[in-house]
Amino acid sequence: MPIYNKLVRDLIPQVIEENGKTCIIRVLEQGEHLEEIKVKMQEEALEFLEATSSKEAVEELVDILELVHTAIQMYDVSYEQLEQIRTQKKNQCGGFSKGIYLVEVKE
């Protein structure tokens, strides 16, 4: 049996068993869970980077968004609060929609 040692979506063990296989899981402690969310976020960001179609890219963005929802829940922050902070930061620094690419800053 392949060894994965990674965070997976909550229903993956059920899906594995429905396919006639067995798996070994453990439930992570909160601190470990948060660290694994960070690792998974990096994994999903790399998969987004490597996506070759819009469909693949959107699937990876969905996974990233799900991780964001889980992480803010662990930090006891609502999605509305996150959006408020995002909006404040956007108002102060702007977003990323214009594609501005900083090349150099001279003193």
C-alpha cells in the first residue's frame, strides 16, 4: 500500500473504502493540523502553478479556498472578517488585478 503521510479532505477515507480498499488514518492535534494546512496550501499552490487548463486551475483554486476556510476557522476568524481585512488591505495597497510587476527600486 502506498504511504502518503499528508492531509486529505475529510471524506477521502470513505471514498477509499467505497472503492474496496482500506486505509490507515489518524486525526491531527490542532497545532499539527494547522502546520499540515500550511504544507497542503503549498502543495495546492504548486499544483495551481502547474495547471495547464482553466479547469485544472479552478480545481486547485477550490482546494486553496477550502484550506483558507479551514485555516480561518482554526484562527477563530469568520469569512466576513477575512473579507473585511482583505478589503482594508486592498484599499491601502491595491489588489493584483492590474498586473503590476516591480522590477527595481532605486535609492
